[in-house]
Amino acid sequence: MASETTLAPTHRAIVLHSLDTPLKVEQRPTPQVTPGNVVVRVLAANVLSYGRDILDGTRPYPYPKPYIPGGSAVGRIAAVGSDCSTFTPGQLVLVDIMMRARDDTSVSYLLGIHNGFSSKTVKLATDEWRDSTYAEYAKIPLENCYPLDEARLLGDPASGGLGYTVDDLTYIHRLLVPFGGFRDIDLKVGETILIGPATGPYGTAAVSLALALGAKVVAMGRNAQVLEQLATMSDKVKTVQITGSVGADTEAIKKHGPIDVFFDISPPVAAESTHIMSGILSLAHSGRVSLMGGIAGNISIPYGAIMFNDLKLHGKFMYERKDVRMLIKMVEKGVMGLGKKVGARVEGKFGLEQWDEAFTAAKENAGPGQSVIIAP
Ligand SMILES: NC(=O)c1ccc[n+]([C@@H]2O[C@H](COP(=O)([O-])OP(=O)(O)OC[C@H]3O[C@@H](n4cnc5c(N)ncnc54)[C@H](OP(=O)(O)O)[C@@H]3O)[C@@H](O)[C@H]2O)c1
């Protein structure tokens, strides 16, 4: 295992200089550890289905350039700062790119994806915490690394292990997003949750997670084939196809009710979709809505229905630190499965030089349980 003293002076990293020029793999100085952080050898970093759109400006996510893009990852500690009490070199960790200012934890952004919405987040992303995980090594705040029980997670099932691979573990990040929303909205065992759209990467992860948490699921989406696949996961999953008619879809959803929670994970292009209105209108009295999609603009909401039915609307950006620890525990205890247990699979694993193929594969493999990783 690498240790602080054995790190080479340079490492390979993908660098974005401008939205108009292609990414480049460059030799960069290896990040140096200082108090408050660790340096991680990145083993596998997630690629978003819309990752290319971020890096070519189709999704206008602001970020100071040049920078090393990245996604949440699994890695091994390579070097620890003098104030580190938990980690040791070689230890397997989950790397979370949800950055929070240490002096104001409400200030948050995504390392290597989006520099947030305030001058404070832009400052952090510009000055100290800019480079992310599409690199051999990444400097990560101590508190953004979570220990993983390697013997349990990767160990042989014959000796009490769960038999996962490092690649399987990257799905924890996919589950974390809906987990943040479910915890925020207080999804309870036995409740019925409407998930829409349920056919994309986060939507399908939300379905698996809701089942593991003991909820019944109504999966809503446009794609009949994927909905059929979701229905085979459990007899607790019912499906409703979005037809574009708010009235008809609301009635179809209500047949599987009462609906306690509506979890929305719409991409920006779904801003005009009727499912948001039918989702809210199908809720039972005192129902809760979790808005976690990527819609940046305005949508119309049924004001009267929200008021008369005591509905609660929550927005949630990512998740809390305690959620990360709790989900890891669920996975380590075997309550939440990964890999084959939930139909999750890494469809493509690419080196840094293969970034173009990685982004293409991520877009093409955005169905139930599918994911793509970069393994630097
Ligand atoms: N709040 C947070 O912290 C957070 C974190 C991560 C991601 N997000 C947001 O979550 C969104 C979903 O991410 P993702 O990776 O799962 O999927 P995505 O690739 O962004 O979107 C694909 C999903 O959206 C559906 N869809 C696309 N166009 C639609 C339309 N016009 N009407 C209805 N449904 C439509 C697709 O359904 P079909 O199968 O019918 O095409 C599929 O279910 C992202 O766009 C992102 O902005 C938010």
C-alpha cells in the first residue's frame, strides 16, 4: 500500500481547461497531505449519465477552470494528515464529493461537478477544494472519507463476508441521493412512496432503496419496458406510465394508494412533464413531497390541493453526513444489498485515457441498476 512517503511526485489526472476544448490526461503534481485532509488513491469513481453534458456546457454547471472533474468514489487512503485519528494508509474508504464549508456547513457544493450557488462555495471551489477524483490521487477533507469494513464487504461469503467487489461498492453513492431525500422526508416502514421518474439511474436506485426500507413503491415513468422490469423486483412495486394526462395519471396512481410520499427526481428536461402535477395531486392527506430533481427554473404547483390537504413540500440537495454513515451501516449489515442482489451492475469500467468512451457508456447505460465508472 502507498504511504505518505512513497507517493510519486506526479500523478495522472483528467483536466478540463475550457468547455470548448476536449479533456486532457496530464501529469500533475501529486496532491500533498496537510492537517484536515487525506490523500486517497482513487480505485473507482462514478460517472453520471449526464456527465458529458456538464463538461461540454450542455448543462451549464459553473466551475473554476482548469480543474480535475470527478464523481464520488471508492479508494484507499494513501496519506494522512497529522490530525487524523481514524484512517491509516491502505484503508478502504468511501469518498464523498459533497463539500461543506467547515465554518458553515450550510455552504455546500459538489467537488468536480458544480461550484454551488454562493460566493462562499465559489471561493472554496476556487482556492482550496477544486480538484476531484478523475485522477490517480485526490486530496479529500477528512470528514468526506468514510471507513468501509473491507473484510465484511469484500470478504468471501463462506467466511462471513458479503462477497462484493470494489466496483459494486460504487453503487452506494447512487443510493445515497434518494436516501438523503427519504431521510429528509421521513419515509417510514409500511408507507407507500410514489417515485418519478423511476426509470433513470437515481429513480431505479430509489426503488431498490425504498423496498429495503420496508416501503411499498409506485414507480412512475414514460418507459413501459423499464417499468415492466421494475415491477419484477417485488410484488410491492406497482407501476404507472406517464401518459401526459394529469387527470388520468392521478387516478391511475391513486388506485395504488393511499400515497404517503412523492419522491421527484426529474432531470431538467422533464420540467414540463405532467408527472409532477399528478404526483402531488395523488397524495393522501398530510402527504409529503421530496423534490430532488435537477429542475433549475419554475414549475406550477396545485396550490389549493397543497393547502387543503396539508401537504408538505421539501427540497433536498444530496444528503447529510449522518445519512452516509447510516447507509454504509445498512449495506454492511446486509439490510441494503448491492450488486447482483439488487440487479446493480457496472456496465463499463474505463481508464483515464478512455474518458470519452466512459461518458458515452454512461449515457447509454442509464437503466435500472446500470452504472459506469472510471478506474484511474
Ligand atoms: N437533489 C440532488 O441532490 C440530486 C443529486 C443527483 C442528481 N440529481 C438530479 O436528478 C436528476 C435525475 O438523474 P438521473 O441520473 O437519474 O437521470 P437523468 O439521466 O438525468 O434523467 C433520466 C430520467 O429522466 C426521465 N426523463 C427524461 N426526460 C423526461 C421527460 N421529458 N419527462 C419525464 N421523464 C423524463 C427518464 O425517463 P425515460 O426512461 O422515459 O427517458 C429517466 O427516468 C438529474 O438530472 C439531476 O439533476 C439531483
